Amino acid sequence: MEAGYLISLIIVGVSLVLLIAIGIYAVKKMKPTLKNIEQTQTNVQDQVEHFTNEADVMQKKVDLIMSRVDSTKDVAQTNMERMNELSDYMSSLSHSLTYLKEHSGDYSKGIAQNTYTELKTDGPRLAETFKRAFKNTADKQKQRHHSEKTQSI
């Protein structure tokens, strides 16, 4: 074989050996860097999971607060409706009291007139009934007392 061909084969062989040696050297030098990249990826993944869990917890708290806000709004709405009803009742009561105040003289005159009329018409009849009842009771007591005296003698 020719010397040029041989020299080229030797150069190719030495280059291949040199290329393999440089590759092995590069892999040895890059191995810690690759391990650091893997650890960094693991740390990043752990941090992503951690913050995802934190975000879920925060979202649950926000949802709970929002539900409390909604229930508080419902309670406030109910209380406002009740206050409006109470205000309506108070207005009605105030109107009724004003009406009663304006007409109380008429009512008291009517009640006094009715009482006077009843006493005038029913009074003597009730007095007679009580008088008769008292007289009958007194007569019975006298008879009983008189009969006890006669029995004891």
C-alpha cells in the first residue's frame, strides 16, 4: 500500500482515538454538571408541586371566605328585609297611636256614657238581686243558728 494511504489511515485512527479520549474526558467533566442539572430539575419539580399545593390550599381558603361572604350577604339581606318590615309596623303603630290620641276623648266619653247608662238601668236591678240574696243568706244563717241553739239545750 502506498505511504500516503497509510499515513491517512494512521491520522484517521489517531483522530478516532483522540476523539474517543476527548469524549470520555468531556463526559467525566460534564458528569457532575449533569448530576446538578438532574438535582435542579428535581428541586424545580418539588418546588412546583409545593407551590401548586400552596395555591390549592389558598384557593380553598378563598372559596371558604367567598362562601362565608355569600352567607353573610344573605343574612344581611334577610335582616334588611326584617328591618323594613319592622319600620312598616312602627309606622302603622305610630299612625294608630296618633289616631287613638286624636279620638281618645270621644272613646272615653262613649265608655263613660255606656257605663252610666248600665249603672242607671242595671244598677238598681243588681242592687235588688244582691239585697235579696243577702237577706236570704242572712235568714238561713239565723235559722241554722237558732236550730243549733235549740238542739244544744
